[in-house]
Amino acid sequence: MMQERVLILDFGAQYTQLIARRVREARVYCEIHPPTRTLEWIREWGPSGIILSGGPNSVYGAAAPTADPALLDVAPVLGICYGMQLIAQLSGATVLRAGKREYGRAEVCVTEPDTLFAGFETGECLQAWMSHGDHVESPPPGFVVTARSSANPVTAFRHETRPIFGVQFHPEVAHTPRGSELIENFLFRICGLHPTWTPGSFVEREVERIRALAGDARVICGLSGGVDSSVAAALVHRAVGDRLTCIFVDTGLLRLNEREQVERTFRAHMGVDLITVDASGDFLGALAGVEDPEAKRKIIGHTFIDVFEATAATVGDNVRFLVQGTLYPDVIESFSPTGGASVTIKTHHNVGGLKSDMKFALIEPLRELFKDEVRNVGRELGLPEEMVGRHPFPGPGLAIRVLGDVTPEKLAVLRRADAIYLEEIRSAGLYDEIWQAFAVLLPIRSVGVMGDERTYENVLALRAVTSTDGMTADWYPFPYEVLGRISNRIMNEVDGINRVAYDVSSKPPATIEWE
């Protein structure tokens, strides 16, 4: 039986990934593709439903992305904002610059309940998030209006006989509290889909695919200990068993006890063939005296590649595949919404970017998943929560959290302070509320007093942010008593630090990491 799936055509909206996340949360599989996909490609792909996203353009603009009108006959269609306006234009209606633009919260009132608005009554109003400067002047021939707002008499419409629907607002965002109901009505009532996209079904299907792809070949994986590489390794191990060899490179830039945790989980508990390479001397030697953050990243990346490839050459014969932890946002970001599909995947993942003459074919078992889905797959595979739920950790490790030159002494100070920070966050029950938390050792020394002695020691900055995808982030509002405990423990227990500061910058304008 063909897999049920929804095609999302991305016209450049900032919320397109949110549409996909809402569909996935309803346990229906979906993919985002550029609107330049041909009608033939779309038919062959075989969508069970099609969602047209919003976008920054005007449909009447000379260079505005568009679609073949026959697209509306391939499968049930839901147009959101720009997507609705495109449906209207393709169906013969006029889209105009609005006399009154709508941005932010608005009240939308249902004028004629239909399948999309199932569960709503005539005249019932809902809060919705608007973001548009154009509007549909009147519905196209064969369409009826189903909702309106004070500034827009055509806020939603549907075709009288065909499964084509449009809404001018954004049901995918949290500011439209009942938006998920509309998306689920489209998926289940209109498209007739079933909520079968689960971690268990994904694991079952992906294991079969990997087995067929790998055949009797051996597979290697660059294991970092992070969520993505750990889940990818566990998934491939379930598929090929002892034909998987994981290579864990100890760069000397890891967090406290990280090497031991990886070895315990993968070698002792899961029985994975794991090669651990202590290359800390190579990395620290190459980084000696280097202060520029981009230079650090390049040195670490090149050193990692050399160590990894040298180790991979010792694994044995018939090694044909390399596991890489590419996630779905990486795939999405590799194409332009209006510039056509791209086959280039970003190369900043677990193995740090491989050489162009790499002899291995890639296995990317997570390339269909968002981060939260990866975590759920990890739980399905039996990985410990301390690994599955851990915060993101950069590939260059602590080297970019020691500002300035990197030395073993500075790393030891930061490693201990960072461990206390995370320990206190967990103890307070706050770890899962935070997207990412870490300490940064600053190239600043300050005057302090410890006992009866004057000190002149390092300043440590603490960073903690909330986010959904890392693209934007806000600083986490710690209770003062928690910050106080963290600061006291670090200054009392870590030699070399006499001042602790907390970073209250959002992204943008700042980034999450300091370097």
C-alpha cells in the first residue's frame, strides 16, 4: 500500500516548517518542496493532500512563484495566506493590495461551517494570526466564503464541489489557538488520512530500507555522542547489527565524562562495535595559540577528517557506507523556495565535512525527521533519556566556548564549571524547559576577594535559551535562587573563577553560541 503523505509547497513563508511540524504532530507524514516542482513530478510523488504555504510575494507580481492550475486536481488542496491567494488567482479571481493590511492577532468569524471548520458554529469566532497586505476581492467562480474578519470579507473559502480550501490566516502558529483543529480537519476529514506516522512505524520502515540498501556491506558511523549521531547509529545498528562500526574521536574538547558515557551506552549496553580514538594531543597541538573562532573551526574540522579517515581505513574490507546524521531542516535549507530544488546537503554534520573524493556512499536515516522526532525515535530504540534528551552540543566542542586561545588548563576549568551548571539545572527540574544551556570561559580576568586574599581570576558567562528549532531563541528566565546556587557552587568549587555573569541576549541580534 502506498504511504499516505502530504506535499507542502513552500512559497517562501517564515512559517513553512511550522506547517510541517503541525502535520507531523498529527502523525501524518509530509515533506516540504519548492513550488518549482513540475506537475509530472508531483503526480508521480503521489500526495494524499497538498498544502500551499504563505509567502512574502504578491501573486500578481512579475516574478511571483506560481503553479500549474491542474495542481488543484491532483489531490485535496489547502492554501494558507499566499497559498489561498494563489488558488484564487488560478481559479479566476482578482487579488488586490489591501486597503487595510492585517498583521498580528485578528478575530475571524465563521460564516458558513464546512468540513474545514467542522466543530465550529455559524457566527462563531476564533483568534487567528494574520500576516498579509493583499486580499481576495471576491471568491472565484464556484467558490463560497466560509469565514471573514473585520478587515477582510474573504478570510476563508472553499470550492462548492471540489476539495479545495483556502484560509487567509495562519492556522499553523501558536497565535491561532484552534488552528490545529483546522489542519486536522483537512488531514482526516477532507483527505481521509490516518494517524499512522509514529516513531515505531518509522523505525520499522527505515530498518527495512537500510537493510536493502546496505546488503552485505560494512557500515561506519562517526559517533559524536550527540542526539543525532547517537540515534542514527542505534537505528543503523538495528538494521545491520555487527556490520556497523562506530568511530568515536576523543578530541580533548568534550564535556566532563562524555567519552565514558558514550562507551558505556554503545559498547556495554547496546553491543555496538565501537572504536575510540584518543586524538586529544593532535587537536590541542593544532589549536595551540589560535584565537580566531573561524580558524579554530577549520582546524578542528580538518583534524577530525584526517583522524576519522585514518581510523576508517583500519576497519576492514567491504566498508561501503558512512552514516551521517542529516536532519530534515538541513535538507529543507538546502534549496531556495523560488530557485528550484537542490541536491546539495549541508556538510556541517557529525563528521565535520568530508573530502570530495570520499569513497563511501551515505546512509542518512534521519533526513526525514525534525529534532523532536529524532528524540522520539531514540526513545523507541531504547536509548537512555540522558542521551536522547540532551541539549545540542557544537561539533567543535568546548573550543568555541573557551574564548581566545585553547589550553588544557582552560578546558579543565570550563569543563568542571559547565558540569556544575548542568547538574544544578537538572536538580532544579529545569533541564527539559531549556533548549540549550552551557558555560563560556571569557578572556577576561577580574578582581575578587576569597577569604582574606585578593584574587585576579577568570570570568565565566552562563547561557541558557528557549527555542523550538534554534533559528530564533530567547534567554531563559531562571529563578534568582537557582542562579545564586549555580554561581556560588562554581566560585566555591572551581579554582580559577571568581565572577559569574548571566547572558540575557536573544537571537537575533545575538547568536546562541558566543563564537
